Amino acid sequence: MKKNKSLLIISLMQGCPWGGSEELWFKTAIHSLSEGTCVDILIKKWPNDHVNITKLRLKGAKIHYFNDNQPKKKGIVKRLISKSSNTNDTGFGNINLSEIDKVLVSQGDTFSAFGNVLFQNLLKTNKPIYLISEHLSDTGIPNDNMRKIARNSLNRIEKFFFVSNRSLELTKRYLNSNGDNFLLVNNPVNLNNKVVVEYPKKKTPSFGVVARLDCKFKGQDVLIEVLSQEKWKLREWECNLYGDGPDYEYLNSLITAYGLNNKIFIRGHYKSVKEIWDLNHVLILPSISEGTPLSLVEAQISGRVSVGTDVGGIAEVIEDGINGWIAQAPLKHYLDDAMEKAWHAMDKWEEMGQVAHNMIMKRYHKDAGEELYNIIYRS
């Protein structure tokens, strides 16, 4: 009797129960299960499972948690990389690696796996390993030791997946690698129908900012500073911030301090992408650091023009003056300049949004989870 395929997926996400970085491995798991592949998931234990973990369990995936029997006073990352940890504990708990065909490791950053003892233990096995990079800072160069570890690990990685070409090219440079096993892939989009959302009829221009409220990466505070200028205060517009995160109080205090309570609103999470673009004319992404933001891809599929900073993969999907505008850097004067260009081209927003839809659909017309599964099982 032929043995079913068996895939182990490891997510190294530590900061919160879920985020955009988790969507690619999640969709790959969903497709794997639909193909009859046995799927084991190894993740951090949170007080409550995210709804997508519950979905995976209901569909037949086996859910495991990192070192679940260890003392809770230590963070999971510290447990995994601790020099003093039990050398007999590989970190895989009750997962029987002999029954696993292939292993997919998802990391929010590009180099976090290489400093992880569990990943180093995985490298010592004979299992084919596939690694996902969801993010890489344009300015943060890994230290010499980390680069050495990463370079020495590359020949054990079947494929190193990147969601932005900039991250791929930077990693090649950092590791002095030809990138033979590097591959650009797409993140999935959370849309049932990839169609243009009807353009809002309201006359007041409405900016949508769809990102975790985490200014270190997403830069909403820079946008608020731009909009606090007198010229912007005198204009008729509104700005809606969607999402939650650690900087809610900080952003709320900035909005109040700049006297923008009647123009900038923190809306929290909306049920669907369509609801956001029913209400907003343009996406603003003042990002400090990115991969290729799902919110940008979803806005373009929905037929919305965008303004974004030139970080990560943003400029790979925004062509300045064609389907949006690019701020040269995540700084106040560059963002202001790009937003000025957008403001004075307001009569073209709807038309450019249609262009954005047509352009992005050429790249995002397939199911990302199915694509990744096919790459893994044909290599």
C-alpha cells in the first residue's frame, strides 16, 4: 500500500498569535490536506488558538507546540537557542520525523531560523527542508557570525522562498551567494473573488491604511506627521487606520496632539477586504520595512490606487505614476511629496485603480498555497 505524503510545517512566529507572515504556510497546509497529504504543524503555544489553527485541526492537521512541557518563565525562542538546554531535546516533541517526507519552515524575518537550535537540529536530519522568508530590513545587515551560519546552512535547504525580489537580492549579497536555490513566490490574498470593488461615491477623499499598528515597521506615525501640516489640515479628506497592534495608544495620542480627531480614525479590524475598499479611495502605506504587503496586493486587486514607500517589495508592484506613487524613502518629506502627487491627480484615481487591478492580476492569478505545494513536491 502506497504511503501518503507527509509534510511538517514549522512556524517560528513569536510576536503574536497570527499575522500576514502566517498566511502562506497556512494556505499551503490547507492545500496539502486537500491533496490527502498528512500535515503536522509545529507552532508556539498561545493562551487561545487562532481561528486558522482551529480550521487546520478540524481539517485533519496534527497541531504540536514547541517544548510544551518546559517551564513557562522562559520565552520559546530563548528555550530553543539556550546553550544550557538539554542536548537530547531536539525540540520536535512527539513528532516522529521518520514518518515525515518534507519540512517547510516559515520565518517572519530572513535570518531568524539560522540562530534557532531547533532549525540547526533539523539541518542534521536527512529531511528535505524548504524555508520561507517573509521580511528583510533594507538596512539591517546580519552580523558576521549569523552570515557564516546561514552560508553554511544553504546547501541543506532545497528551496529558500522569498515574497519580494528585493529581499532575495539582498540575501544573495549578504551571503555572497549565487542564489541557485532561491525562489520568488507570492503570498496568498484573502479574497474570495478577485474583482474590482465598486469605487466609493462619496466626495470626500478617503485614505485607507491597512497594517498592524506597529510604527517600527509600518510607519503610521510618519503619515500622521505629514497630515498634521497646515496645508493638509486645510484640505477636505479623511484617513482610516485599520488593524490593531502595540502602538494603538501612541497613535491615538498623536492624532489628538495634532488636532486631527475629526480627520484620522482608528477603525480596528473589518470583517472583509471588500468592506474596507467600499469606503476608501486610495491605500497609503508609509512602511519602514516590509516584504510584499498583502494589504497592497489586495487593494490593487480591489481596483484601488496606492501610495507607498520604496521598501521591501512595494516598488515591485507599484509603478510610480502608473498605478500609484512611490515615496523614495520612509521619511516625512518623501512621503509628503508622493502624497502631493497623488492629491493633484485625484481625478485619475479610479482609472489608475483599474490599471492596478489589471497589472496585479497578471502575477496573482493562481492560488499561492497550491503553487508552493507543487514546488515542494516536484523538487
